[in-house]
Amino acid sequence: MVDERIAIYPGSFDPLTLGHDDIVRRCLRLVDRVLIAIAASASEAKSPAFSLDERVELTREVYSDEPRVEVVPFEGLLVDFARRRGARLIVRGLRAVSDFEYEFQMALMNRSLWPEIEVIFMAPASNYTFLSSSLVREVARLGGDVSGFVPLPVLRELARVYGAAVTGE
Ligand code: PNS
């Protein structure tokens, strides 16, 4: 479709949380397709839970019933990837004011690298404003119950890596 509206939702997704999923579903109300672009380097993650291949496979499984969501790995500059894929819209979730400075810097840098890109910030449901992948990893690593924070396939894989306690059963 020539006039298809594609949003690119980039991130590390280590792992995808219900907060991310909330943004994806809100985004699907605004655009035709959402491209979840999973960054090869998850540099902020000192102890990553999943490899790039695992993050891609797991996220694909979460959206296996949603034909309008595509999950792809990427490396290099996000704007180069977006341009290659014909996406002119980057979506990022903003949970709190503390996210703003970093997100604003990235948005302006991305736009100076490729002036045709637009960046929109979306607020997740309020019950997810405290949620982050790094907190989920930490709680899971310490054997806490993360069943309220991640989709089922992610919970299953966290349980495989960190033990059954993470399911709360
Ligand atoms: O989920 P994260 O870790 O906050 O996502 C950050 C991400 C992957 C979106 C950002 O680091 C990124 O876009 N990396 C790709 C490299 C790039 O384009 N860097 C310049 C951004 S201004």
C-alpha cells in the first residue's frame, strides 16, 4: 500500500514488558503498521537477560496474532534504518518527567540526522508508569514475581532463565 502509515517503535526490549505492549496497542490505533525495531546493542543493560535473537523471537511470538506488527532487529543509526524501511514516524513511550531529557535529546538528534523524521511520545496506561525492562530483569533475577508486568511468552522465558518463582506460583 503506497500511503501506508508506518510507525517505528525502537528499543532494546530486554525484555518486552506490558508497558511496551500498551504503547504498541495505542500506536496501532493511529497508524497502519507498527515496526518494532530491536536494537542490536543493549548497552545500558549491564546484565542482559536475552540475546538479540532471543529478544526478536520472543517479541515475534507475542505479536504472532497481530499481522499489523512486524518485529525486526536493527543495528547502526535508527534514522538510516527508518529511511530504508519507509517509516517517517518514530514512537517512544514517556513514563515520567525523568525520561524526558534523554528522549528529547534523542528526538532532536534523530531529526537533525534526517529532517523528514517525526518523533511522537506516547504516555502508557498509568499503572505502567513505574515499569521498565531493567526493573523486570532485576526483580526476576532475585526471584520476585513479575507475572503482572510482562506478556505470557516473556514470563515463560524469564522462568526458564531465572526459575519458576518469577511466575508467582
Ligand atoms: O530501549 P532503549 O534502550 O531506551 O532504546 C534506545 C534506542 C535503541 C532507541 C537508541 O539507543 C537508538 O536509537 N539506538 C540506535 C543508534 C542510534 O541511532 N543512535 C542515535 C540516537 S539519537
